[in-house]
Amino acid sequence: MLLSSIRFSARRGPVCSHSFVRFKTSIPRSQKAVVYETHGGPLLYRDVPVPKPKPNELLVNVKYSGVCHSDLHLYKGEWPFDVKLPLIGGHEGAGEVVAIGEAVKGWKIGDLAGVKWLNSSCQLCEYCVSGHEPVCPSQVISGCHQDGTFQQYTVADAIQAAKIPKGTDLAEVAPILCAGLTAYKALKRTEARPGNWIAVVGAGGGLGSLAVQYAKAMGFMVLGIDGGKDKTQWAKSLGAHEVVDFTTVPDLPKTVVGITGGGAHGVVNVSASLAALQQSFFYVRPTGTVVLVGIPGKPTVDLPVLPTVGRNLKIVGSVVGNRKDTQEAVEFFTRGLVQLPVKVAGLSELPRIFEEMDKGIIMGRYSVDTSR
Ligand code: NAD
Ligand code: ZN
């Protein structure tokens, strides 16, 4: 069925009376999505209406969506976020533009677009005008404040949506829209130089697998830390120079300091483990940077003040990245510098994927195909 109330405009071709959008004529009224009504409640694979884009928005036919641990934190209600309920989660979407709001510039029907965590920001505040839009106080987050990418059609602000070159593998690029972008930005935030050691904590997970590859492509020496033989071998297969299994080493800080000849110049914490974060303060190299990315459900650590002051440490937070970071992160991918072998599953399998993620047994990233 087609969207209702179609009429024609001499200037733009077919439009819908609700908001003067340019659109493809084959947009259905309803679609499949995974919806939850309460935190931790049933994940319902069901039919929902196709949303309509506002004047500033694109309607994107999401082909694939990555599944991020942040989706799981939000589903479980672990963070004090203002989550819309019922909610369709997801914020790593890759698909095709099928309708365009009347105020949108620079996009055509058929373009490939990425839908990110940061769906929109005000563009006017001091953070937006200085390239720090992920901290805009008026930000709207996909799959949190509004429905996200665990559906076949979603809306995205045209300014924040990511351009994806034609011919790109959409299943593989989807995780770049959050995991890749976040990992890449966190590596930049270490301010490490080529040849320096970067410790990636959580190297076998979604962000970690990509952090290992971006770090390698950026010329760093990479030490991957995760638990178990499978995950450490996985990190090694992705290019980590050294790996450490935190479940078997008796003294992790001592081991890392030994391997890196004095400590990691940068530590990128992409696990959701409080203990891992706490430990990282003790193996960062003097003058080095600890980057906090993963957000445990209970998010408070003890900062060791004397070692932090006495060794001139930098401890920084890092949330996703801005539009320029996004463009760069996608370019690394399209040039073949990062290649994450994603696991493809159907959108209807999301409950099983969340269970596996909760158990910590996923290596790399799932990318869900919204057509099944
Ligand atoms: P994931 O579940 O795919 O990966 C986490 C990895 O951490 C797993 O491989 C797990 O085995 C490993 N791990 C667990 N305990 C560990 C320990 N003590 N030491 C080392 N490794 C350990 O999760 P993900 O999707 O990669 O997300 C990771 C975290 O980053 C989540 O908390 C997520 O919410 C957060 N995140 C933050 C941002 C941001 O902008 N700051 C963006 C995306 C995700
Ligand atoms: Zn994410």
C-alpha cells in the first residue's frame, strides 16, 4: 500500500500532503519492527506503521542495523536516560533514502544513508557550533528518545545522517555508524602518536574489534585485552600485536606495563566492566591518556588521585563522534582499512542476540537484516 494523500507538485514531483516530501512510490504503510513496552519486558517482533519524515528529515529504508551494547543497556533500563516507551531501539542503521522532507538539502532519493546514535542536535548551541554536537543539550538519540533502526523504515535528521558511498556493503558498514565511529574518536582522543602503544580493553567485543583495527590503521601498536581464549585469539586475528586474557593473568597492570615497556600511551576502555576501568589507571604510561567509553550499569570508580597527579595522566570521556569523525570513520571502512567480519542475523532474532550479549559471548558485532 502507498502512503496516503499523494498529490503532485510541479516543482518537486509527487508529494504527500502531510509534509511536502519527495519520495519513492513504493513505501508501504506498515513494516516489521522489534518493539518493547517496558524495560526488560518482551521484545515483540511485530507490524508497526512506517513513520513520516518531518521537513528536516529523511525516511531511510534500513537494510541492516548493528546491535550495540548500548541498546542492551537501554532495554534493561540500566542508565538514567529519558527513554521513550514503547520503544524501537537501534542506532547503527544503514539503508537507502526513500523520502525526503521539504527543507532537506543535499540528499537524493536512492542515496545510501547511515542512521547514528546522534539523530539530531540543535546546530546552534556552543557545542554544536564547535564540532561537539554529541554533547548538545537538545540532542535526540536514535533508539532512545525516538524510535531507531530495529525497524525497516526510520527517520533521521538530514544534517546528522551519514553519507555512505554507493556500492558499500550495508551489512558491514552498519556497525561503523556507532561502534566504528566511537572507537575511532576514542583513539583520536588518546592523542597518541604512531608507534605508541594503545591498550584496547574489551578487544573482542563490537567496539573493541573495530578499535583494534582502527588503531592498527592509525599506526599504533595494539594490545588487546579481553576474557577467554576465543576472544583474545579473535583480537589477535584482527591485527592486535599482543593480547592479554584478563581471566588468566595474576597481575594485569604488571603484565601490561611489561609488554608495553612502561605502560600504554593510551587506554581505550570499551568494555562495560567497572573493574576493568578501575585497573586501567594503573597501567597507563605516565603522561598517557585513559579514555572512558564503555558505561557500566553502576558507573562510579575510585580515581587514584596521587598516581593521576604524580604521573600527569589525562582521564577523558568520549561519546560517539561528530560529523567529521563520522565521515573519516566511514572512509577508513570504504578504503578497506578496517574490515569487521560481521555476523548477519534476522531482525526477528534480536531477543537471542541480546541474550548472547548479556552473557558476553559475542565476538565482534551482529548486523541484523531487517527483511527477516
Ligand atoms: P560488547 O558486549 O560487544 O563488548 C564488550 C567486551 O568487553 C566483550 O568482548 C567482553 O568480553 C569484554 N569485557 C568484559 N569484561 C571485561 C574486562 N574486565 N576486561 C576486558 N574486557 C572485558 O559491547 P560493545 O557494543 O562493544 O559496547 C561496549 C561498551 O561501550 C558498552 O558499555 C556500550 O554501552 C558502550 N558504548 C559507548 C559509546 C560511547 O559513545 N561512549 C558508544 C557505543 C557503546
Ligand atoms: Zn552504540
